[in-house]
Amino acid sequence: MINAPKGTKDLLPEESYKWQYVEDIARKTAGLFGANEIRTPTFEHTEVFSRGVGEGTDIVNKEMYTFLDKGGRSITLKPEGTAGVARAFNENGLFNSALPQKLFYITQCFRYERPQAGRLREFHQFGIEFIGSKTADIDAEAIVLAHTFFSALSVTGLTLYINSIGCKNCRGAYEKALKEYLRENIKNLCPLCETRFEKNPLRILDCKNEQCKKITANAPQILDYICDDCKEHFETLKRLLDVAKVPYKINPFIVRGLDYYTKTVFEFVSDNVGAQGTICGGGRYDGLVEQLGGASTPGIGFAMGIERLMLLLNNLNVQIPNNNRIKLYIAPFGDENAYNVAFNIAMALRQKGVVTEIDHMNRGIKAQFKYADKIGAEYVLVLGGNEIDSGVAKIKRMIDGEEITLSLNEVVNYFN
């Protein structure tokens, strides 16, 4: 027997309806904020991610699925959504459209990392990208969108953490102060953070290694170093979150794992999905579009892994309705005419939007009732010779066994 590759997972029918529900809520919530869907390719030229995400990041250094195609070009399976959207923004001239461009996506992503609960090598993200505005109010709107989405799903117990990591004009001073602080402890850092020290010292603040966390606990805080413009931006963000009644906490150690972030960064964190509880993360990326060959264009976005979100919903015992449930199962038996009538009724109901199923296995009546129960049909209509001759049939409600007698002409109109 051939198994699925490590780090991938089949999505079976008993779970897929839950994903459809969550994705529908995501689309509706994004739409409330004026966002439209964008779909970018599953793979991109590798430089989209090496230039956009950053050469010094874990994603680029260790986690990307990169290969040469038959033309000798370096191609990478999408490890995250933002860089591809920025590339599409440039390539398709979306900068000539009304700004800001408000975009959302639900997409597959691929990272080579150790599979664990809610984290797979092939996974799915829901994300938004608001491109074209540099003001803090759109930062607040992106965060409120995520908050609204979680509320619509009845997710509780989340904590929103926010921070500002400054801009290119003020970050240099902080990086210098941070490196001075870390220098005397550099040999006590984990091997990965030793390499980060020169390339991207801010990433050390994000390390999950306990020894590194102890070292950085008393590190200088970036909010003490940001310039007046970044301070004003952050104060406006906090004020608007207060206006929207979205609670938050300031966490000066949030830096996010990608090089393109500037100013606002944020995370929604839960205690109900294990040690690494980040459910949604994002921030501002004012230099990304330019890094990928476009004009200087600000932007902000977030992404959340749907697998981790589904794990959280399960742990919180959130009940998701199955909108694909079979409304009526038609059980024909006897001669061919009974099946013809059953088939005709099924087609008429489906045209009305009523989810209807019919026997395809030549089962007997007893077996058909067992099958109807297995697939969760709400009602069963039995059609045999007597019903065809009289033009009258009984519909059984499966939950309590109540029977309703209808003429065959009334069946279609009985269900809405």
C-alpha cells in the first residue's frame, strides 16, 4: 500500500465540511472589509522568496521546497502567501488600480519542517494583504478583520500581542544596542542564533530556545529606540484598537520571522494548541513591493494556518454545522418504474437546492434504511409498487420515526 508523503494529510469527507464552513466565514469576513480574493501560483521563481522573505530567515535557509525545472530554472513551492501577492501586484499593474488594494487568499503552502500537531509540510493559509496605504488606521483594520473572523467562529481565549519594530531609519540604532547587549553572551546562544547575530539579530528575540529566552529577557526594548514617526504610528494603532474595543497587550519581543516586516507586527496567541500557540501573525511590510521590483509601496497583512485553526476549534469544542447534510434519501424498490419515479423526484429536489440521495447499490429496503442512517439523512421516502400505483407515499423523519403521508406530487413542494 502506498501512503501519503510524510507531513501531508488527506482531508476526508467527515472533516471537509468543517473546512468549507471556516473558509466561507473567511471569505465573508474579508468581504465585509472590502477585500477581494487573489489566487497566485503554487510555485514561484525562487528569488520571489529569497528576495522577499529574506536570505537570513529559517524559511529560506532550511524550509523551502526548491528544485530546478526542466529548463534549469530554480523554482520553489510557495512557503507563504505574501511575497507571491506582492509579485502579482507588480506584474499585473495593480498599483494602477484604486489604492489601497485589499486582497485575501486561501492557499496551499509548503515548508520542510518537523511535522507536529497543526503543523504539516503541506498546509493551508488564510491571509489578507492591504497594499497601498501607509497609515496606521489600515493596520488597525487588518487586526480588527482577524478579530472579527475569530469572533464569527466563536473562538475564545485568544490574546492579541502588538509591537512596533521601527523602520529602516531607526532600526539600525536598536540593532546596534541589541548586539552590544548580546555580544558578551554570544557563546551561550544556540547555534542558530549565533549565526543570526551578524545577519539578523532581531530574530534572536524570537528564538524559542529556553537558554536564548533567558539571555534576551533583559535585552534593550525596541520601543525605546523607534523614531517619532514610528511612535506616532504605534500610538495611532493603539488608539484605534481601543476605539474598536479590541483588547491587546504590548509585547516588545515580537519581531516575526520574515525580513520584510516594518513598524507594526502582531500575533493572536492561544493556550489551547500546545507550546507554540500563535494562531495568526502579521505586520507591515513597507519595503517588500519595492524589493520585488516595484515602486515604493506600503502594505500590511496577516496569515493564519488553517490546520492550526481547526485544531484550536476542536480543542475549544466549537460545533460546526454540516450544511452538506442529506435532507432526503429516496428508497426505491421493486420494478424499474419505481426507480424512474425516484430519480425524477431526486432531480426536481436538487434543482430546488435540496440535498437528496438515492439508492445506487440495489439494496433491499432494510439495508437502505441502514444506509440512510449512516449518511445522516433527515428523511427517508420509500417508493415501491404500491406507492406508485396509489400516488401516495410516506416520508419517515429519522430522528424520531414520525411519518408524514404525502401524494407523490406534493413531495417536491414539501421540502424547501
